[in-house]
Amino acid sequence: MRFSLRALAHLAALVLVAGRALAIDYPPATRGDQIDQYHGISVPDPYRWMEEIDSPQTHAWVAAQAKISSAYLAALPHRDEIARRLKQIWNFERWDAPERSGANWFYTHNDGLQNQAVLYVTANPAAKGRVLLDPNTLSADGTISLRDMAVSDDGRLLAYALSDGGSDWQIWHVRDVASGKDLPDTLHWSKAGGCSWLKDGSGFYYTLYDAPRAAEVLKAANQYEKLYLHRLGTPQSQDVLTYTRSDDPGWFVAGTVSDDGHYLVIQANHGDEVQNTLLVQDLTIKAAPITAVIPKPTAVYTVIGNIGPTFYVVTDDGAPRYRLIAIDLAHPGREHWRSVVPEGKATLDAASLVGGQLITQYLQDAHSVVLRYTPAGKLLGSVQLPGLGTAQGFAGHFEDPDTYYSYSSYTTPATIQRLDLASGASSLWRAPQLQGFQPADYETVQVFYTSADGTRVPMFITARRGVKRNGNLPTILYGYGGFNISIEPAFSPAVAAWLERGGVYAVASLRGGGEYGRAWHEAGMKTHKQHVFDDCIAAAEYLIAQQWTNPKRLALRGASNGGLLVAAVEEQRPELFAAAIPQVGVLDMLRFRDFTVGKGWESDYGSVDDAAEFKALFAYSPYQNVKADIDYPATLILTGDHDDRVFPAHSFKFAAAMQHAHPDGKPILIRIETRAGHGQGKPTTQQIEETADVYAFILNAMGLGST
């Protein structure tokens, strides 16, 4: 296929004119005649051929798009200056909260610009640790990442999973902690599901899928996840199948050994449904049966620990904002459940059983509140947090005297605190030092606005302290709104760089997320998905009405399900935004289930097999709703060539449709990162370069490229 490209020098000259519609010769994309039938409706799919991402035709189109987008982005004013400042701000030490196994403590640390965080081990958290695993040594470009890990109960063995090039596929290895050397054990074809050691360290449970065909490793639908037991020193072919669901290919399974080693706890979800079954096996009895405690998935049941045969479980059964209950395995019937911490006004987001206490983490209007209880449910006190932020961690064992946690906000990077469980007092373990960025110069406020149907929706707005709202501030609105996932305050060097340039950063807590429990989530699911887009549109309108910004200075950004949000909203209300950045988005809502783990998303999006759900999907699906000659915002579509969660053909097809619909309008570009996946494990260098491109693109679209 032959492509006609303008001279790159001419293209570079054109992009220097901020805010103008640029004449870009987009690579031609053949429009096929594929038409699908859904409930009597004919739906064209002219770019079906792009789903063959390794075909010569698709490769040629991708290469041509990369030339255009690379030249355009490289020529944008201040792009390199932005990248330099991002690198300076990014260059600060950061840690995660240490956790103990046996006599050893484990934590990760990044010295600032390392592509991947390094795993350390120490006998004393107050002392400097020893490098146990440095993923930066495993690839020249930093694209091999540590995706998951579990340490044996005695702290002698580390099971760790590596991901190559951003893929969700993981390869498990085992390392001797004392020597730092790997054992021969290597396990393939795992995705998520985690890993959990037997109490004696002789083996561990993990999940896997059947190996896909070589040509479809990044594309094939993943079905019938299986829980296996691996015994150290044996080949993977001898691993013992412990549990799977053979009745339906869409079940996800996971297994965890209880802290006392007595039980194997199995959880199974149908797709991404926020409800699960719960099964238990007594590991002290040879060949003991797997017994269903919760046989049907009618609610969430998350085991956080046990004291003997009493299991402590976080659930939304009878409590839409979640509660903590105790289930005695000797009498597991619902009538015998004991309420330990009842449902409250805030959403119970997580809990742990550590040091003989229950540490409960709540979301109060989408920010953290942490309370401590006895196992009988007596309130011991709260963990004092400094503001509107997010606390995470609180891991440990029943006998531990202390636990560690992180706290961060939109303006403050994560500090690591030690919590003394006897006194309830926190003390600083580690705190980062930023390069030139002063958190005290910025502030976050939480506001509430009204969506189209009258629903009250919260939003965090972060800006320079005391900034005057003049209706002209460059603003990025970020959202997600799906899968019961809560978007909580957290520091990002990328956001810090935007604030430093005088920008405003707004995050709306959209329906579909988990900020207010089950009802909030379900209000943005399936046939109610339009509520999510309405909430986002209302957030944009609020920012404009309250004189934070105006449509020429407002950009919309989101990733994954948030990429769907961006694309759908920019189609429905294009006049509200100067720029739109859909990243690794689910953009063809009629075919998402055909690739990788997409079938599981039907629990949130719905299925084309259901007439009402198809109608809702078709009404907002970005790929199918591109209209000709609409003045869409300048759009930069981001994806990765190794994205085996949201298949990159989503982005390819959407980009081709947008470019075809309005070839002479504002720029519609696609940036395809090589050796990158859905986002997890992305090297620091890639993150900096991508952010510089995004900010330069947004500023140019806002008419601020020359300032």
C-alpha cells in the first residue's frame, strides 16, 4: 500500500501556529464492506481488517500514522522544555510500605528516574535494605517489570511475576532470599490471580490460562482460568489443578492461603461482576474437599483474615456501602453471621486483620478515613490523616505490633508511616524530597455539582493556592466511572508539572465507580452507562460556569474505561473541549468481548446479545458514533502495541474513523507506544516522553503553544 506524506519540515512549520486547523495528510485507510446484524439492525464495520494487527496492511498503516504523529508532536512549541521539567520533578525518591515475612521486611524503592522500582529486603526497617530484585537489569529499555510477588511465610523464598513489554501475561519465578539466586521453577501463562504460599513454603497456588496459539498471544480471548498448586522443584506440567469452573468460560478464580496456613480460600467471579462465590479447603486434612461457604455470587465477599474457624469478611450483602461480618465455618449459614462493623455513611473500601486489630479503610466523599476496631467490633480510634488524601497499606500478621501505610494527596507525594498498634500513633518512616516543586503553593478543594438527572457528584479541583478564577485557566478534567473502581487522591509528578505551568487539574467522581458503594456503581452500569457521560459533561459545565475555565481552555483525559468516557463525551458534546485524550480506551463497544479478557466486561457494559443492552451500547459506542463534518476537539489517541487487555485495534479503528469523518478539521492523531501495554509497568522514560507529548498537544490545542 502506498502512502502520501507531506514533507516533515512543512508539517513542522504548520504546527507552530497554535490553535489553527492544520492540513494533515492522514494515511489512507481502506474502508471495507463488513456489515454485522444485531437485533435486525445493520451495523457497518469498515475497519474490521485492523483487528488483524500483525497483517502487512495494518503494520503499514500503523507505521505511517507513527511518522505523522511523531513529527507533529516533536515540532510542538515547548515540548522539549516540558520534557526537561517533567524529568526534574519526576526525579525524587519514592517507596512503598514495607511488609514483614518471617525475620525479613520487604519494600520497593525508586531512586527517582529508574525505569522500574527495585525490591529490597532488610531485617530491620530502620536500616538500609539490600537489593533483592532489580528489574532494571533485565532489559535495556526498562520494559520488563515486576508485576506481582509473594513471600513465603518464613521470609526465605520470593515468588515473583515478570511482565515483558507491558503485557498482562506473567512469568513466575522463585528466588532464594538469602543468596539472591533463582531456583529452576518457571511458570507461564498466568494473568492476575496472584500467588499464595503454603505455610511450610513447599509450594504455592497461582492461576493460569491454557496457552494461546503463538500468533494470537496478545489477542486471543482468555477463558477458563484455573487455580493450580505448584510444588517447588517440579516442572509446571506436574502442577495440580485445584479449582476451575467448567460451566462457563468467563469465570475468574483466585486462591489465598490463610495467615495461619490452615485454610485455602477460593474466590470466583463471573467476569468482572462485583460479586463472588467463596469456597474453603482445610489444608490440615489430606485430600479435604473444597466446601462452598457462599455458593452463589449474589454480593461481594472478601475474606480479610481469620481467627481459628472464624472468618472476617467485607461484604455488601445487606449493606450497599459495605460492612464487616464474622462467619464461623462450623455454622456458615447466613442466620449465624455476626455483624462486627456495621454499614456506615462512608463506604468501607478495604480492611485488614493485623496485630489483633481490624484496620478499616473508608471512602468519605472519595477520600480516606481509617478506623481501628477490636475483633469484637469495639472502636479503638482513628488513624489521623493530614487532609483530603489516600491512605493505603496496613498489611501484616495477627501477632505484629505495628504496620506500615502510605499517605498521599494531589499535591503531596506519598509518605510512608509506621502505625504503632498499641498506641494508635503514626511516625514517619520515609518522606520524599521534590526537586523545586513546592506542595504548599498548591491546594485541593472538593466541590459538588449537579448532574443531568439531579444527582449530586463530587469533584476534586487542584490549582495554585489563591489563584483567581478568570474563566481562562488551562484545565484538564480527568474521569473514569466504571467497574466499581474509585479514583482517589494521589500525587503524580505529571500533574505537578501541569499545576506548575499554571494549569488546573480536576477529577470528577463519576457514577459507575465505587466511591459511594453498590448503588453508585450500578447507576453507571449497562443500560445506565449514559449517566457516567452525563456526570462528566456536567463536570465540564460546572468548571466553565464557575469561571475556572472555558471551552477553549478545557481538555478531557481518561484511560481504559476512562478512554471510552473521553471518546463518548467528545462525540456527544464536542463544543465543550479544546482537546480530548482517550488513552488505551474501549472504543468499539460491539466487539470488545471478542478479545483478551473483554468477555468479562459484559458484567459492567452489558452484552450485544441482549436487545436492550445492545441498544444502549450502540447509542454511545465511540467507533460507531463518529459523525462526518463535526468540529471535534483536537484528539490525541494513545495506545500500546502490547496492550493485551484493551486490544489496540480499538484505538486503530477509532482513529481511522475520526480521520475519515473530518480530514480537514482539528488534528486527530494516534500515538502508539512500542513495547508498552495497558499502562502497568510502563518505564519512567516512556511515561515522561508520553506526558510531554500530551501536554504540548493540549497547550497547542488551547492556543497556548507559543506561551
